[in-house]
Amino acid sequence: MLEATQRQSRSTMRWWVAGLMWAAIAINYIDRTVLSAAAPRIQSEFHLDAIQMGIVLSAFFWSYALLQLPAGLLADRFGQKKVLGLAVLWWSLATALTGMASGLRSLVGLRIALGVGEAGAYPSNAGIATRWFPRRERATVAGIFDSGSKLGGAIALPLIAWMLAAFDWKMTFALTGALGLVWFVAWQLSFTDSPVDHPRVNAAELAHIESDKVAASAAPARPQWRRLFAHRNIWAMCIGFFMINYNSYFFITWLPTYLMKERGLSVLQMGWVASLPLLLSIAVEIFAGWASDRVFASGKLSLTATRKLFLVIGLVMASSIGLAAFAHSAWLAVLLLCIAKSGTTVAASQVWALPGDVAPSNAVSMVAGLQNTVSNLGGVIGPIVTGAIVGATGSFVPALVFSSVLIGIAIVNYLFLLGKVEPIQFSDPAQETRIHEQADARA
């Protein structure tokens, strides 16, 4: 009876936190997409050739990919409230200031600055999920906050296109930058690093959050990031996410070109059709996270079996990208691509829960940052390899088949290289030295 009363009176502050995490990722993707929509006007105004514009468009990833791990280290050390708050503030200012750019150098510098700020988003969110949610809800919250990237990508282009028509490109950057400033104020007023310290988290919700946390030592050592590579699960997480991101970036880089050149869609048709996989995947990802948490909570499958089951289901769906290459009609190809993109998000709901499952409690953001560093290399390499294959063969068919092959490798990776999903135990090197010295003295 007491348990039923606590369940009925449980506060729900953790879901407000999940909403803020989702909003941070949505703003993250809106801000990184503004330049793509404004590129033609910027290129014309500053007289940039195609190579120079390509440098500007890629500059964001230089800092974004390189700083994932440092951002995770900082979040674990100083707390996610400070790091994520400052990250959003930093990238919002970088976005707003882009409207004041005067040429190639300033554009590149501001895009690098944008990547510096945005690098803190995903590693911080992974750490927050571990502190604020029990294990049986982490795939749900991972699906929620990662779905912000799909919504941000899907609505960014039409929204920004409208703003560019209503205002000039400089004002568009200022307005989108302001979104993050509003979020920053809400974040500072309503978030604490630990639910224990939050005035709106009651005893019932706190007991629920801590109900299935894995017991840890009193003072666990924060591992050096190099030591992570001694564990097979870290390798499996990085390799698998690399393959997933290789495929995911096709949908935000080459898909418009594929739809127009390979499938004969007009520009107007392409604009709507290209957003369909992203929009559909939002609901699919949240549902997949929720469903996997329900399976695990039921006790029918272990955490390891649950994670692997949904990873494989998602990746089998993602392999539809290879079938799309041989579809006889454009609309069948689009349907298969929607299934493929949805599959990557089913897998992503588990991918973003894994850092909290395997990392020590004080190193979740670091593990998430390491995983995301490798995954973004897939995002950098994927568009280049796809372009090279299309250029060499004159067709997207071999490029899509190759993407499907990589998904097959990812399935094998998660089935066999990923071991038992449980926290990695890192010992303190200094403590190990003392133990060895004491053993030598006794000998």
C-alpha cells in the first residue's frame, strides 16, 4: 500500500530535465544547419568559390569531432550543469556572431567556434541521463534527447528558409542564436547536477531514480581515457556507432542529390520528401527507447540481451538502404529509406544508453564523448566516400549497397564483440602500486 501511495505521489521533474535535454539537441541541430540554408547568399555576397564554401561548411566538424572527448572529461569533472550550460551559451553566441562575419576567415573561425560549443551537448546529456534516470528508463530518455537532432534537422531548412525570406541572412543567424540564450536561462533556473539537490524532486521520485543503480565503491577512480581501450565493450561501442553514423549522414548530405538526380524528383518534391525519413524517425526512436525499457523492466531479458535485441532490430531495418538502390519506383525507394533511417534511430536509442550502462558513474560523459568522437569520423568520411563512389561509377547503387554492407558489419560487431553490458571496474593506479608494494614487502 505504501509503495502504491509513493508511486501515485511521485514527482516528475526528471521528465522536465529530459525535455531540456531534447531542446538542447534540437537547438544544436538548428544552429549547425543555418549556414547550409544561407550558403548561396553568403557565397554570393563574399564572392566565395565552391572550394572556399566547402571549407566553410566543413569547418564546424574540425572542432566538433576533436573535442567530444575533452568535453566529456570536463562534464564529468565540473558537472553537466556548468558544461552543458556554457556549451549552449558559447555556441549560441557563435551562431549570432556569424551574422557579423566579413569574409572567409571570419566565417571559418566562427564555424570552428560553433563546433567547440556543440561538442559539449551529447557527452553532457549521456551523463545527465545516468544521474537523473534509473537504468530501466535510460533508453527512453536517450531516444527522447537524440530525437531532437531529427526534429532540428527536419524543421531547420523550411524554418530558416522562411526567415531568410522575411529577413536577411545576418538577422537569421541572430534570431537562431537567441534560441539558445532562452534555453540557457531556463537551464540555470531549473536544473541541478544531482536530483538529490533539486527542490522539486520528492522522496518518491528520488527513490525511483536510485532504485536500480549499480552499487559502486565509495570512491571509484576516474579512469584515464586511454585505459578505456583495454575493454572490448568500448571498442564495440565505437565501431558500431561509426557504422551507424556513416549511414545516418547520408540522409543530411547526399539524400537531396540522390532524390533529384537518381529518382527524378523536382526541387519542391525533394524538399518535402527529404524530410520524411527524419520526421518519421522521431516517433520511432522514442518508441524504441520506451519499448526496450519495458522489455528490460519486465525481467524477461537481461540488460545485455535487451540492448543487443534492439540494436540488431534497428540495424536490420537500417540495411534497407541497400534495397532502396534497386527499387523500381521513387516512392518505393523513399519508403525503404524511411525504414532505413528509422532503423538507425532504433539503434541510436540503445547507443546513447550504453555509456551509462558500462561506464563508471564518474566517467559516463567521458565514455560518451569517446564514442561520439569515433562516430563523427563516420560522419566526416561517409559523405566523402559516397561522393567518390558516385563519381567513379556514375550511380548511387554501389554507394547504397556499400552502406548496407557496413550495417552488416555493425550487426556482427554488436552481436559478438559487445560483451556483457555492465559497468567497467577501473582501479586506482596509485592504489594498485601500494598493493604491489605491500605484497613485495610481505614476500
